[in-house]
Amino acid sequence: MVKNFEVVFYTPISCSDRSTKLCQLENGILALLVSDPADSFASCSLTVGSGSHNDPDEIPGLAHLCEHVILASGSKKYPIGNHYHELIAQNGGSHNAYTTGENTTFYFELPATTDQGELVFEKTLDVFVSSFQSPIFTDQVINKEIYAIESEHNVNKASVSKQMYHATRLLAQRNHPFSRFCTGNFETLTSLPALHKLSVKSSLAAYFKNCYRASNMTICIRCSQSLNFLTKIAVKYFGGAIGGSGPTQRPTLPRSPSSRFQTAKNDSHLPNFKLAKREWAPKYGDKEIFTSSTNLITINSTKSPIMRLVFPVSHNSTRLSSSTLVHLSHVWCEVFGEESVGSLAHCLKAQNLITSITSSVSHFATGEDGLILELSLTQRGWQSVDTILRTLFDKYIPEFIHDQTEGIAQYLSDINAIELLKFLYQSTEVSPMELCAEYSTRMLLDMEALNPECLLKGSPLLECNKIESPIGEFAESSRSKTWWIGQAIIFQNFVSDFVNRHNLRLIMFGDQSSSTWLKSKSTFLNSDVNYEFDYYKAAIDMFSIDGPDETVATYSYNIPRYGPFLPSAGKNLGLIKKALKASSFRAQEAALSLLAKSELMQSAPRLVNKNARCEMWVKEEEFDLSFRSKTMVSFEVISKSVRGSPSNTMHLEILGQLLGTSLSSDLYPAEKIGYTYEMSPSSKGDVRMGFTITGFPEGVNALIKLIVLRLKSLASGDCITPAAFRQARVAVRTSYENAASENCTTLATLGLLIMLEECMWSVEDRLEALEEIEALSFRAFCGSFFEGLIYLNLFIQGDLVFSDSVYNFLLSGLTGDCKLGPECLVQEPTTKVLEPGTNVFIKHQGSPDDPNNSIVYFIQTGDRDDTRIYTLTSLTEYILSVTLVPDLRIKKQVGYAIFGGLRLLSTTVGIHITCMSGSPPEHLESQIGEYLSYMELHLLATMTENNFQEIYLKKFRRMCQCGSGDKLQKTAGPADVMGQIEANVQSGNLSEQGASMRLHKRIKHQISTRRYNFDVEAEPLDENMLKSLTLKQYVRFFCEKISIYSTKRSKISIMVESVMSTEEVSKKRLYLQVESYLKLKGLRISRQELSNIVNASQGRHQRLLKELLKYFVAKGETLKVCNLALREVCKTLVSAMTTNGGSGRSQTLVLMNEKVTNAIPMVEITDVNQYRRHR
């Protein structure tokens, strides 16, 4: 029996053609069903109310391991391991999962295709659900996934954001589950359980049985079928016994009275709908996370400095409701993260203390949140932590938050209207499955704070936003003004209660030795056993951060001015409420309407103007609801007379930096309303500047004029002060230094572009050119650029009401003063062609803090415009998507981050295999060679024609026909990396943009590269050739272009090697392991003594045992107790060192590991520039 709840969901215009239903299955699972007739994909997510906070103390990471193993091991119904993953890969789908402290979410999506009359989605659902009904945890899969988690954790260790979050855990109370390491690694999933004589397999089974229950599960299913169909498959697959303990009674939502449209009036049912609280409150009891006096932690690092302020918000310490706390926390983010003139960020930037500010809310545990303010510091800011803190607490909060009550009231009214407007006009999402995951997680964790009507919105709706409320915007009436002043006072009290010195937890990331203030606060060095970073912790008196008043600059804090960018509808709250009601009502009626698939409603871009100075393209969006009242404009200013060079590239970088710095405060109010902007020099290395601006039509028109006029003013050089020019140079250098410290996979990918693309200059060449740039040379460059021959690419999409105005302004403003001269075509950069028989590699050192190695193994298959070659290369990408990860990551266990597929360069195409691992890059090279050899000799060579057609070719063709070929990029990475390079100056809300922005950027890039294949993601496939393709023909292509035994193959490898030697990594890890185990056994030793003993042992465990025993006996410890404890420690260490990924070697694995020899010996490239010049 399904209980249906008639909920009228607040719905954005872009989703108003979707039907949505909330229901509860008989076993207690809460389900959200979404019917979108325009959707070509089907997706599903399942969230379980259990995560790492349920880890046993003895096995940190067990919940994460369960997430990895449960779908990989198979089930009693489908006992073949990895069947779920292979089924999704074979049908062009995607899948993912993640574990947090309190929940675990699994999700996938597939093209809405059929196989032998049955929906592939239903087949996959059956396999998916069976793993939650009767999973089988095999030793082999457990060992393999422990290895995968170890590799994943090695990737995390190089992530600044992961390190910062772990530092937050280190400040937490030790008896709270939040304080624990939760990812897991070899030590916590093998050594620690062995030390405590626990079976990981038995612990997994017990964890599943106790924590995976229907009563703490939520699901979301979405596809183009009707809600009736979705209800049937929800009952069919999820309605029976599921989880470890069978169905458990769950409090239910009362049925709502039947109504076509009903605003929320009485939410009396919500106290019985606290899923997370009912699950976790009994387990936490009266434990609070941040009760320790320790309030400062510094992570020692050579990377750019960061300062993170954490203000814990305990729900038990306030009378405010969960809904009110969610709302106030969101408002806090908007106010404290503001960057316009008059804001805290603008004040600190003006003093050259910070480069950026980010505000967010972090959910630590049920009833425990954190207000996060993260500041990216300049070197001056790193030296002036006290100044920043005193500016916040002694100036900004008292002078702005508390002294300007009416101003805050007006501000909150503006924020409210803007948030409703942004929700109403938000874009459709890029990934259906990720939205499903967000919904199922939201139902489990956030429904206490949300009315069900706000489930799609994701945040509570204020009383004033209900259609029957008489309250409008701040200035509408005296009643409204009084109400908003009351809201301002509530916010002021919220800030007083939580954003204060006493409640502050301070996390610093940077070089501690270079900060006088930090050195005076903390001195005792620690090393984290899991993330292996050095850190300092201290309990300091935040109230003692004093200094002369004159050291804190005076500043006039003000509310931002949104008026110039608000559309007329955005200035009237009543109109916004009516529009929201209309959109929600439309969604209620959506089931009665008929819609075509989304891709069938697309119009083609049209060339409406082309001359010697410009080409203009437009794309109307009559049927796409996400383009209602929205315009997207991209334009490129291209020099036809100035050639690309490292020096000119750096001149453009400085110009972009000056433009971004000059405009950021002016553009931030527009960004808050939902406008986006990107400004960047060419990613190709030639002389061009690109811009993308999106938002409401009239505002986009105004923004383009503002940006272009400022650009011309800066290019003239008259308004650039020496200090501003110097800061821009420093900012450019810092951005390149940060890029050089990216993870090794990113560096290797960029390395491939540098080696093969014509104008992709090396970082060394760019920085050398930057050193020679002065104000005079910059002005000369700008003159040559803007006064020379210029060509304009212009693309306008969506609402075209201002298209003529934009065209005329840009044409006259950017090309009007140029000499026309003879018409000449824009020369697009080309790609270096690898000659047949090429097998070269180049090795580069990675970031000092990155312990990983990586490789990009690139095989050039031919010319990008050769349709036959492109089609066969795309088919190879599909075959890789099915075999690469299972073979290299799961079977051979080469590393965790492994992906491969199509790689498009400017004029050539090929296949890449990219891998990140702790193993040396030479080992990765040989493992990839063995994999390719296995593909050729044992997969393709033994395959029948029928198998080739059924397993690969027919599924590939079906996937391409339903428009899901680009989904391979989920596992392969983006095919065209050049098109994915982010602008160095951009608004901070780009990540919020959805499918419409992705489509716009794709078309913009195609126009930029003169590749006008608008109906496909990259290049068209030869469908006729695929119809007649045989296995023999494909093998011929593989043996010539891909095979390691081919003498005609063209291949280059980019290797990035960690600067940390294997011995250094092993020694540090051994030290941290021994220290951790000794603490578990109650044996104390100083850091220096232990370091000396570990170094002297040279990795030999018997010697280590002997030296430790000698030390502890000398300190008076009982010989027998020490001997037993230390032998157990060393036994555990040996066990961890000898752990491998599998319990046996299958015949397939033996064949995969056969040693192979390339037909062409590898040659190392020692001079990059010489190699690049030889084209």
C-alpha cells in the first residue's frame, strides 16, 4: 500500500513541465518521484541514514568501505562481482556514491533505452536494489576496495579543502564521532582491526544489518514515464524487504486535503518528521562537538595562505527553530560573503590583506552546524591575522551589523526578493542523477527544517513569501518596514550569539614560521597520522587580540546597490510571489501536457551577420523554459595582426587581472542577482580576449557596456596606478604558482597540451616573460592589440531583444577605430602532429606536497577532420569505458584515479589513458602497455564477430542515437580539454549554472574554433560506416593505431613524478603508524626519540622491535608486557605491508600481467622547446 501525499511543490519555471510526487512505501521508505517528459535519461538515488559516525572506534572508514563494497560484491541474486558497474558502463550510463558523517548516498543514470523490449533502467534497478536486499561481502572484493580507498585517500591528502576539513575535526571534542578520521586507509581497514582481532568482513555484515534499514532510507526516481509508472517500479523494486533488519515503522506525513494549489499554512506534522534527529539524537546523547578550549590549529604548508573562521552553531543552545536557524545561516552567508563596495571583503581587499572571501554553512552533525568564513590571504594578510580579526569583530560587526538596523532590514528584504527571483529563474541541472541524490539526501536530513512544499527549493520559505501574506518588500508599506526591521533584529541577535570571539575556531593554512603572530601562539608540532601533515594546536584568548586603534583602518560599511541590475519584476515581491504560484500550479498540471524530448526542441544556431570585422551567431530558445527572461552573450576580441607569444600571453593575463580587480566590486551585486560573467585571455595562446555574460536581458546589455568601457579605459593605460599594475603582476604570478601546485593528474593533462598545442607555452616560459614585463611594454602591447586589425566573434542565445544593440555597441566600441585593411582570415593555432613510429615521454616533477605520481598516456590516431578515424576512435573510447576501470583499477589495482577515452586537440584526435597512483610513472606506463596488450591478444583476438556486434557495436550505436555519447566523459574526462579551461576572472556563481550554460559554452567553443557541428558534442560520427563495420576492420585499426606492437603507432607519455622519494614516504608513514599503535597500547615515547629509532631501523621490522624494546625497558616498563605489545605492533605492521588487493590470481589476471615489449623503444624528451619547435 502506497501512501500518497498531495504536496504542491514550489517549482522554478525551468522545471514547471515536470510532475513530482511524494509518497511512502509500505516498508517505510520515503520516495520522491519525478516525471519529466522531456528527459532522455532515467535516474535513481538511494540515501541511507548511516555514515561514518557509525564507524566502530576500532575500524575508522568502515561505512565508507561498505559504500564501496556493497555494489561491487554483488548479491545473492546477482553474485557476479561488479555486474552493476559493468551494466551501467555498457549502456552509456553513469554512477557514483558518497559517504558523509550521517548518510550514504548511491545514485546512477542511464539513457532511456530498451534492450529486447525491456527498459535498461529497470534491469539496472533490479541489480541495484538486490545489493541492498541480500549483499554478499567477498574477501576478494573487500581487499580490492580497501586498496581503492587507500588510493582515494592518497588523492585526498593532496587536497587543500580536505586537509582544512580534517583540521576542523582535530579541533573537535575527542568523544564525538565527528572528530574521527572517516575516509579510511590501509592502516584503519587492515592493521587496526587486526590489532583488535576483528574481522573486517564480519564487521561489514554487522554494520549492514544494524544500519541499513528501510526505516532510514529515502529514494528519488526520475524519468520521462508517468508518475503512475514510477510508482509501480518504486513498489516493485523498493517496496519489499530491504536492508539488514527488514521494515520498521516510521512516522508518516498526514495526508493533505485535496487541492489544486495550497500554500503552506499549518506545519504541525513536521515534529513527527525528523528522520535524522530520530536516528542520531539517541546516539549523540548530550555530546557536543566543540567544547574543547583548543580553538586554533595551523597546518604547515608552502602553498598560498588561507584563513578559515569556524563559528559552531549548536541547535541545543538556542530557542530558535531548525527552520529559522537554516534561514538565518543562509542570510549570514549572503551578508558576510558580500564583496561589493561597502562590504567586509572590499575593506580587506583595499588593504591588500585578502584576495578572496567565501562564506558557507557546514553540517557537522544533527543539531550541529558551522558558519564558515574562508579568506584567501596575501602575504601581507598572513602577517596581519590580528588586523583581520579586529577588523571583523571591532569594526564590521559593531559598525555595520549592529549600528545600521534599518540598513540591515532593507538588505534582508533585498536578499529575500533576489533569492526568490533566482529560484524562479534557475537553470535546469546538468546531471539528473546528481539532482536525485540531492533530493534523497535532503529528504533524510533537512525535512525537519523544510516544509515538504520547499523540498525542490532546498530552503525554508519565509512567511512574507506566502501568497496570502500582506508583507511586501521593505519600502512597500509601514507594516512591511516594521516587519523587516523585526527580521533585522533577529539577525543581529543571531550574529551576537554565534559570531563572536568566544565561539571562534580558527584554522590557518600556510608557512607558520613566516608569521610572527602564529609563532607566538603555538609552538608544539604534531603530525597527523592520516593526512600526514604537520600542524600546531593551541588554546588562545581571542579577546587578547588587541593593538593600537589606528592599526585598524577606518572604512564606511554600506549595503549593496542592486537596483541597476534588477529586472522590473524583481523590484516587486508581490509579482514574484504570483509568478512562483503560477509556476507551481503549472507543475501540478504538467501530467496533463504533452512534451517532446528536450533534444528535439532545440533550434540550431544561425549566422546572421558576417563581414571583415565580425561574425554574429544567434540561437533562439522558444521552447526551453530555462531561457525565460534570460540572455547569454559570448564574444571574443581577436587580434589579426599580433602573433601569439609567451610575452603577449602574459600581457593578456595582466590585462585580465586588472579588469577583474577593477570590476569585481561593481559586478558583485549583479552576481548576487544571478548574473554570471567570465573574462579570460585565450586558452589557445594566441592574442584574443573572451567574455561570457548571462542573466536578465536588460542587465546583460548594461553589463557588456560597463565591461567594454572599462576594458578600453585600462587598455589606454591612463587609469592604471603603479601599485595596481604591480599587484596585478603579483596576482598573475601567484595564480601560476598555485597552478603548479595542482594535483599531478592536472599537471600531466596540461603538460600534454603544452607539448602538442602550437601556442600553449610552458609555465617556465610564461613566468620568464612575466619578469620582463613593465608598464611601458604593457601599454605598447595594448596599443598594438586594440588599435590593430581586430576580428569579433559574437554569439547570443535566449532572449534576443537586445541583440542588435549588443552587436552595434561591440562593433563600434571594439572594432570601430581599427584600420580595415585587406580582409584576412583569423589564423587558428594548430596541433603538432606526431609522426608514425613515435614513442616518446617527458618527465616532470610534481608539487612538493603531493605524494602521488601520474601519467597521461596519449595515442594519436589521426586528423580530427577525418570522420572515419574519429568514429573508430570514439568506438575505442566506448570499449575503454567498459574495460579500463575494471581491468586497471579493480583487477590490476594500478591506482584509484584512472580514466581514459577520447582526447580532442585543435587539429588531431587520439586516445588518452590517465592514471594517478603511488607507484612510479614508469610502472604506470608498463601497466598500461600490459592492459593494451591484453585487449589485443586476449580480448579482441578471441572475440567472435557476433560478440563484437552484440557486446560493443550495437550498444555503442544505440547510445549515440539516443544522444548519450557525451556521457562517456563522466568516466573518460572531457574530450576537449581546451574547451574546459576555466576563465581566470569569473563570477563565483558559475557552478550554480546548469545544462543551458553547458550548451552555450559548447557552441561558443565550436564557433571559436571554426567547427560548426552544432548538432553534436564534438564531431559527427560516420553512421553508415558503423552499420557495416566488422570485427576484422576494427582490429585492423586497433593493430595499426593503438597496439603497442605497431611500428606505425604515434604515442607520447607525460609523466609527473612526486618530489618525495619512495623512501621518504615509507619512512614517514612507518613513523606515523608506529606512533599510533604505541598510543593504542599505552606506550609513551617522545617524537624525537621515535623518529631516531625509525630512521635507524631502515625499514627492518626486527631491528625496529629490538630498538623499541630497548628504549621502553630502559624507561622502566615491564619487559614481558613491552615484549608482547611490541611484537603485536610489529606483526600488525608486517601484515599491513604485505597486504595485497586480492586473495587469489585468476587466469584473466595472469594474462593481464604478462610482461610486454613495445615495438618502438621509448625515447625521453629532454628539451621541451626544441621538441615543440620541430613541427
